[in-house]
Amino acid sequence: MSRDADRQDRAHEVLTRVRREGRWWWLQARHARRIWRWALLVAALLFVALVLLRRPLANWFWDAPPIEHLLHQGDRALADGRLTAADGTGAREWYQAAQAVDSDRGEPRAGLARTGQAALQQARSALARGDVPAAEAALALARALQVPQRDAEALAQQLRQQRVARAGVDGLLARAAAALQAQRLDDGPDSALPLYQQVLALVPTHVQALEGREDALSDLLQQARAAAVRGDVAAAAAAVRRARGFDAGHVDLPATEEAVNIALERRLREGQAALRRQRLEAAATAFQAVLAAAPDDPAARQGLQQVAQAHLQRAARLAGDFRFDAADQALASAETLGAPARTLADARRGIEQAMQAQRALQAPAAPRAQRERSLMALLRRMEDAEARGDFLAPPGRSAYDALREAQALAPQDLRVRAAARRLLPASRTCFEDRLRENRVVAAGACLDAWQTLAGSDAALPPARQRLAQRWLAIGSERLGAGDLDFAAQALEQARHWQPDLPELPAFAERVRSAQGG
């Protein structure tokens, strides 16, 4: 019985504690909800305050100048007449700074408008006292500040009239007409075209100046066409450029440009023909004339390089004949035409070797044993040069040079005679072998030796034609692969060996088209 009563008392105590604790948690939850409502309210008030006070707070934190200060500085500068200044202290600069701080406010825009009107007034005052440069500067400021177009144009018209009055347009026109009558078209500031241009700069629609410039340009372009006909392409092209500078839309300009282009093509063909005939000075003159008129012409540049190369080849041949003064002149011509420094150095070494060979030939007769040793050395040198295919070049180290030295040393020696007989067929064999291997440069060297040793050989013309055709075949293949430099070299080599080859014109056109593309 007592045990049941104890259990009931404990149950009642637990129930009472649970009720009391539940009430406590409910009170805690209610208190928490009240705190969150107040926190949200305070946060909303802070957000609104930040939105409303964002600019003063930003100025306070970042120390930015207040817009009122900028506007005040602009007003002071405007009142002092200081409308613009390079150091930023002009009215325009102050108002633009204020506008950058707050683009929504109207005061900066109004200040800039007042500055524009003040600039117009300054321009009028400067014009009234005859200060044209100051008036022009003030008008430019007013236009920059977008004053009404009607006001700015009216003032600009007054400025033009003032400039005309100061410049003496009638005097300029009279001087220009006299210069045109004397055919002094553009050879100085007191000639016709510059004087007419001065008038048109002041009065762009002046009828007499426009007509005078038209006549002067017609005469200048007529002179350009006459220069083109007589082959003076540099003077013709220069006259066309000057005419285009005065009036790019002149009615005679297209026909004159076409005449100059035809003259340039003719001059280029003359240079190429002279190069084929080995008239190197005439070829260089023609190519240089084309480049003076059209500095970027690729065919003329290439032709001038080929003339320089031909001079180098001529220098090597002359050195091989011991004509050293003429070889030096040819070398100097190649250098003047811009031959590469490495090629020039190789040619100088070849001339020096040829001079050494001459000194060896002119040496006093040596004892028999020494002459025999020298002869054997020359014959070995000749054999080595034959094995390399160096029949004629380089000077001083070729088989032909070794043979000449051996002949000078022992002209009746049977071994020397046998070497001379062997050299001609060896050069023919060398040509055939190198051509079969498609080594066209080496084949050309062998053919050079063949021509030198037997210039009247009936087999030479077919050999030259075969070599030219092989150059074109290889050049065509390389052109298809995009190698324009080799294709141009192949074209010139084919022209060198067979100028009248029937396949040449078509391949030349392909090369020109590829270079133009």
C-alpha cells in the first residue's frame, strides 16, 4: 500500500516538473520571436539610412571633393573669363569634373552651356579687335561645348571673311594666273597650284580658283603623259602623285595613270631584254627607273638582283682570264646594285685566288725536280676539281685553271696534253650526269666548261635547250608547292640558257600571277 503511494507521489512530481519546464520553453520561444522582430526592424532602418546617405558617407570615407566645391570653382573660373586651361583649372574642366561625380545633376550641364556661350562671346570680341587666331581658338571651344550650330556657323563665316580680307585673295589669284600662264605649275610655293590651293583653303567654293586649279592640273597631267611616252617613268609617276595630292578626283587622272603603267611595263621589258643580252648597265638603268616610279615593284627588284648576280659572274670570268681591273669594276657594280655581302666576299676570295694563280704562272723557271713536283700537284688538283665538277669555277681552284697552270709549266708534257683532251669529254659527261640527277645548278657549271673548251661544238645548242627545259620543269613543280622564289630563279635560269624557248612566256605569266596574288 505504501509502495503504491510512493509511486503516485513520484509520478505527480514528474508531471509537475514537466508542466513547469514546458511553460519555460514556451516563454523562451516567445521571447526569441520578439527579439528577431526588433532585429529585422533595426536592419531595415539601417539599410534605408545607407541608401539615403550613401554619397555623403562615400565622400567622408574616400575623401572625394564635394560637387558643390567643383561647381563653385567652375563658377569662379567662368567669372574670371578662364574658360579652359591645360592644367585643369578652367571652367570647362571644373564643370566636367562635377558632371563626372554626379551625372544626374543639372548644374554641371548648365555650367558647360554657359561656358560655351562665353566662348562665343570671346570669339566675337577677338574678331572685333582683329585677333583671328584667338577668335579661331574660342570658336573651336564653343563648338566643342556644343553651342547652337546657327550661332557657331555665323561666327565662322565672319572669320572666313576676315581671313580673306587679310590674305588678299585677289592678289593670290592674280599671282596664280601669272604662274599658270608661265607654266610654273607646282615647282614652289609661288607656283600656280599651291597659290590656288591657298585660295581654296580660305574660300572652298571660289569658282575662279577651282577653274584655275583644274586647268593647272590638266597641264601637269599632260606633262606626265609626255614623260611616260619618252620613257621617263620616274618623272611621270612623280607628277601623277603630285596631281593626286591636289585633286584625287581630276578627270584626266585615270587616263594618265594608265599611260604611266604602260610605260612602266615597257621599261621593265626593256630591262629584261637588256639583261638577256648581257647589257648589264642598260638593264640596271631600266630597272632602277621602274623602282624610282614604283618602289615596291617585285619584278624590277628581282631584275636588279639578277643584274647584280650577272656582274658577279662577269667578275669571276674576268678574274679567270687574269683581267683583274675589269673584274674589280664588275664587282664594284654588283656592290652598288645591292649584291649580298656574303656573295661579294666569295667573289673577292675568288679574285684573290686567281691573282695567286697568275703569280704562280709568272714565277721564274724552277729546277727540273721542283717543276716535276709542281706539275704533279697541278695534275692532282685538276683531277680533284674534275671529281667535284669544278670545271670552270671557282676561279683559281677549277680544273680549267689547274690545266692552264700545267700548260704554262710544261706545255709539251704528254700528261698535260692528255689532261687537256680528257677535260672536254669530262665536261660533257659531267653535264649529262648532273642533268640526269636533276642537279641543274651543277649541270650549268659543267655546260659553262663545255662551252669554254669547245664553243663551236654542234651539240651545245640542244644541251642548252635541255637544261632550260629542265629548269622550267622543276620550277613548275616548285611553283605548285608555293615556292615563288625558286620559281622566279628557274624562270631566269631558263631565260639565260635559252632566251627563245617556246615554253617561257606561259611560265613567266604563271610566276607573275603568283607574285601578284
